[in-house]
Amino acid sequence: MSAHIFDPNQDAHISRRDFIKTGIKMGVGAAALTAFGGLSRPGPASASKFLPSEKELFEAAKEAAAKTNVKEITMFQPSGYVVGFTRWVKRWEKETGIRVKLDEGSFFGMHDKLANMYISGTHLYDVAYTWSAWTAEWRNFYTPLNEIPGVEIPKEVMEDMLPGAPGGASYKGVVYGLPRFAKVMILHYNRALYDKHKLNVPETYEQFLENVKKIHTDEKGNAVGFDVGFGQGYNFVQFCVFTHVNGGKLTAPDGKIQLTSEGVVKGLKDMVEILKYMPASAAKDVADSVSNKRWVQGKVGHTIYYGETYRQWENGEPGTKLLNIGGVALIPGHEGVVRSGTVESVEGYVVPKTSQKKEVAWQLIRYLASYDPQVALILDGYEKSGGGMPCFYSNHQDERVKDMEHVKVTLEQWKYDYDRMIRPSHQELIDTIEPAVVKALLGQQTPEQAMEEAQKKCEEIIAREKA
């Protein structure tokens, strides 16, 4: 089941063509090709040849700063991404002479901090981090790009973006910024364990589960069949994946939530079933923090996580003989239902309305979306880049990266359902669904009971959202 191509907001049902037309109508169109700078060097994609070089981007930033008498801007960024991100900010500072005062914080604490800033009307940042759900929630506090003088985005750039990428900094056709990276989850499998047990890469969920059982049983405690955090705090993305491989959707075409639908409940049942072949702590582990350690020790048969971690997981721990253990493939869907399913994560930057330095803030945002910082997300790998995968097709076609296994798989994975129910109340909905998932995993409720209870609570949340 294919996802809505180029639909950044699944509940809005905006087509790729309509999104571009909307952008042109709002003044973010093809007329001023030199104003954007999304890609800085010629490449195979049509967008590349229209856009400024890195030098021109720096000159544009200096011109904007001189015009508005700006010498410093402020920026907020998740601390986990600062490692690789900082070198591009420092390069921009060096070449433009504009200082970037960078504030950072834990991703899991950012929501409340930014919410307090927006609601109180306090100015703290000229460039603010966002992602799809926060863009939907806080769009009224962001500056639409067509309100910043001189900002126009060519349609070629929009067409070059990966399917879900625009949603990182736009909502229902209004563009507030640019994505920094766009990523989807893929299947990671242990090549060494596959060779040892003579397993084939699965093309259906049924084959995948058999491989999970085989590794888990034969290894007898030396390795687990599957590992990823199912704990409250980040299990919603896995819940989306398991829903999609069952052909399920969290929302109906009319936008109504449908947690009690067959595909959703089956997905949760699959999570309960596969928990038998995971570490004992899996129902409490959050994200990949623990499973990552086990993976690089060669003790994990499979995991489902974002594609950029492949470079980190390709080999085992430094100093070990665990080389080339990481394999990647499409996440397999249930036989006769869907070929695959996944979930996206698109993050980016916007200019808060409280900023008095919007023109210069925009210059930094577009530089971070330009060619070299984007391709570096792949070349550096997750540990060095601190981010995801590039937002543009043309970045993936760079000669240095196009034949990398995880690049090819990631591009293919984008063709399948990646919806994560983006809407203004997304965070509140997640906070309701995640504990329900844990109740089912721990056997405190059946999957049907857990979803029925969550359905009622989510309907109340959406009713408040609409009111």
C-alpha cells in the first residue's frame, strides 16, 4: 500500500501537484530561483542546476545581515544532533561573520520548553527546531515564508524533496521553513547470524517472524531474535510500523481516528507476539539506546529503526572482529496484505514570529538544507552527523553515496505507507496511545481492550482540537 506521495499532512489529503500550486500562490514559487539555495552544486536532479553555490549562499547571508544590521542570531537544537550539526553552523559563522548563539536541550524535554516560549510570547530564538507534529501544533507561532522579504522557493526544489519531507516545516500547504532531514524506518538484520543459520532475507512478515524465532531459539540466550525499545516514550513509531505492515491505518479517509480497526489491532497483537523473542526489558526500554549496545555486540538478530543508523551498525564494537554484520532490507508486510510499511520522521527549522531577525535566520535555514550539509548526513553516518537522511532525491544520487545499501533501501522504503497521524493534537494523542500499547505488551489488557480504551480518550482529544 503506497503512501500519499508528497502529502506532508496525511489527514489533509493534499496532492503533490496541489501542494506545489499552493506554494506558488503564496509566493513560494518558481519565479525567484536564486532566492532559495536548497542545493549548491549541479547534480542529476532538475532542481540542482537552478540554485546558488555555497559561496553565493554566504554572500546572500552577509547582504541580509548588513541590510538589517544583524551580527548575531539565536538558535535552539536537540543536543543529540549537535555533534555533526555544529561544524556546518561554525562554517556559516566563519564565512558570513554572523555569530550563532546555540542553545541545546534533550529532545524529550524540548516540547514543553518550546511550548512555554510560544504561549508566553517570549522571544528566545530566531531559528527554532521543529518536526511534523510540532509544525502542526505550533504553526500559528511560526512565520510563513511568504512573509519574509525575498523568500521564494522554486517548484523544482519542492519536486526534488522526498515524499514526506515538506511536512517537517509545513502544514496544509503553508510553508514555514525547510526540513533538515527526512527518514523512514527500515529492517536491519545481522548478516553473521543469517549466515550462521542459513537464513534468507524475508519478503513477508511471516518469513521475518520465522527468522526471528530461529535466531532466538538456536542462540539460547547468546542473542535475541528481535530488539528495539517498546517502552513508553517512543513506542508510537513502532506501533505505526506494525500497523502498516498489517495494512492498517490509524485514521480513516475522513480523518477520524480508528484504533479499534482490524489492521491496528492486528499490529498490536504482532507486537505482543514478537515480544517473546526480545530482551526481558524490551517493554520498558525506550527507543534504541539499549538495543544499540546489544546490536554492536552481535547479540541481536533484527531490529526496525531509521536508515541512517546503518553506518553506525554496519560493524560491531571497535576492536572486535564483528565486521560487515549489518544488513538492511524493506520492512516486510504480511503476505497477501501489503509488501511493506514504515513510519517517517521529518525534522527541520522555522523562524518564530517573535524573531526580529527573520531575513538572516532564513539564510541559515536554507544553508543547512543546501547540498553539502545534506549529503554529509549520509557520508558522516549518524554518530558524526547527528541527524537523519537528506531531504532531497538528488542528494541520494550523489556519486559518493548512491550505491550504498541503506541509501537504496531507504529510497525504496519511502514508497510504502509512512503516515504517523500528523495533526495539531499529535503529541497529546501519542501520550494517550503509548501507555495503552504498554498495557497490552505487559498483559494488563488485551490488544482489543487497550485500543478501545485509547480510542475513547483520543476521540475526546480530537473533539477538543476541533473546538
